[in-house]
Amino acid sequence: MRIIIAIDSFKGSLSSLEAGNAAAVGIRRVFPEADTIVCPVADGGEGTVDALVSGLGGKFVDIPVHDPLGRKITARYGVLPDNTAVIEMAAASGLTLLSENLRDPMKTSTFGTGEMILHAIRHGCRSFIIGIGGSATNDGGIGCLQALGFGILDKNRKPVSSGAQGLSEIAEINCKSAVPELKVCRFHVACDVTNPLCGENGCSAVFAPQKGADSAMIRKMDGYLLRFAELAKTVVPDASPDTPGTGAAGGLGFALMYFLGAELQSGVNLIIRETHLEDAVRTADIVVTGEGCIDSQTAMGKAPAGIAKIAGKFQKPVIAFSGAVRQDAGVCNSHGIGAFFPIVRSPCSLSQAMNKDNARNNLADTAEQVFRTIKMFRGR
């Protein structure tokens, strides 16, 4: 029996590789002779770097960068064997880097994300995979552009301030000092957000509240971003704030698309392609997937649904494991996941459930029992 295990990370608990290995332990208790192959996966958010580096034999790079408020931190990105850099913008510009009382999109910047890109360029990378989920920012990506040498200038031809405040000060955009290597770089952006830059479905209205914005701030930032988009046309004539995905990561999608020529793609589809997961699934007898919490959102393009879609092409049965299952999770059964199972086996606190050792043991034990059931029916 050949079993492909492609489980997304259980955020805050197990990485994709750890979750996959735990499931494999349980399965081998029942089918010791099975060919269990663990394929790390992600959907472009947290865990993307780990999944691609571990899955493809790359390496990690730790560098000093500035966090969303300009404080020095260490961020990690990955470099694959073909010298493709894999970057999670959240590592430098993410919401989880800030305590709730410090979240203020008028001040938070994507500068650190640009620093990671710049470091990779200076060390020879010309191909990039960038995950842009989990941002703390709403600066339209101007911080990232500034780190890469673009002139984002005020009326006195001085660099504008950080964050959305800087958007309000822009009088000129120029590319004179932009890193020249950008012209030969290719950027693939893992992004499942289709929101435009501005308007009622734009990044300010939809995502900024969770980043610390109030209603007055939202109205101001939306206007600032619209004006930024108009100024961007002086450099990139086809720049449009209405393009789907430009509102991703507080407008970083707009900056990457129009100033760096990036292609925005479904996160899970991008990762599946890069890891050649389809080739593995094609030869499987059973596909095992999962994530930290299975609910109706799982069916809306998250990693397990993407894996189930691939499995469906080859009529392979799919089983999913998760730390928690919400009441609306049943919709996943109509999206290719044949059955799903929560792994928590007795009443416990959230911290106990997310403890790495507990989660690993619970996942292995649950996988064992599910595959014991499979063995019973295979024997008939």
C-alpha cells in the first residue's frame, strides 16, 4: 500500500513535516509494510518556507530586518536548490510580531519584507516565491519598495514616513535608484485574496480593522491608497487599484504586481506545483491531508481542499486529520475529502491540545485507529 501524507501545519503546534511524520507513525503501527511518503505542504501562509525547504531540500537563511514598527528582529527565509528564494512576508511584517496595543496601520511598514528580498537578491537569487498572508500593514507596499531603492518622496523630495502615514505624504514616485537586478527577477506570489486595493471590498475596509484601524482611519487610508494608485500610473501606466489581489497584505499585492512584475497565484496551487505533489498523488492508494482546524473555509482554497482536488483527478480516496472540527466542516465532504477526524481524544485546555508532544501523540493515535478501521474492511 502506498500512502501519500500531505498535511498542512497545525499553526502554533506542529509544522507540516511534523504533522506528516506523526500520522505516518500511526499508520505504520497498522501497516508496517506500507510505503508512507510525507510531503510537506502549505497554502502560502505560515509554514510555506518550512514546507518548501524541507520538501525540496533547501536551506534556511536568518537575517536582521526591521519589524512593522522599525525595530530590529531576526527573520528567516528559505533558498531552494535551484536558488529560488522563499519568503513569508509575515516573518518581517506580520501581525503576530506586534502585541495588540501596538497595532497601528498608520505606522506599520512592509520595509522588512523588502529587506528580505534585497538580501536574497544580493546573494544571487533571481526567482522568488513570496507568501503574503498575515500582514500587520496597510501601506500599499511602499515600505517594501523603499527597501528596494524606489523613491517614494514627499513634496520636499524626501522619503515619506513609514506606514499608511507615508501614503498621505507622497508627491513623487521614481525608479531611478531601484535595485537594477529587479529587472531580471521573477516573482511568484502566493495569494488567495482577491480583494481590490480600494473601496468597500478593499484592504482598508476589509482587513485593516484587525490590524488596529478604526472607522475614521479606514476612510483616510482608503483615500490615501487611491491617490497612491493614481501616482503609480506615472511610473506604471497600467497600474489599477481594481485588479483582484491588489488589496492583499494591505496593498503589498499592488506594489509587487505593478512595480516588480509579480504574478499572483493561488497559494496552495503554487506550492503543489513547486513540490510536484501531483506526481506523488498519482501513484497513491490513499491520500492523507489535514490542517489545524477544518471548517467551511477549508473548502475555499486551503491546502487540504487543493490536495483533495488533485486526488480527485486520479480517483484517490482522501482522509483528513485536524486539531479541531467546526460545525460547518461537512461541506468539505463535497469538496473531495472523503472523511475527516479531529485528533483531540479527551477534554483538555487549548494550550494542552496545542502542546507539541500532545498533538504529535494524538495525531499518531488517531491515525492508527482510522487505519485499523481500514484494515478491518480490507480484510473482508
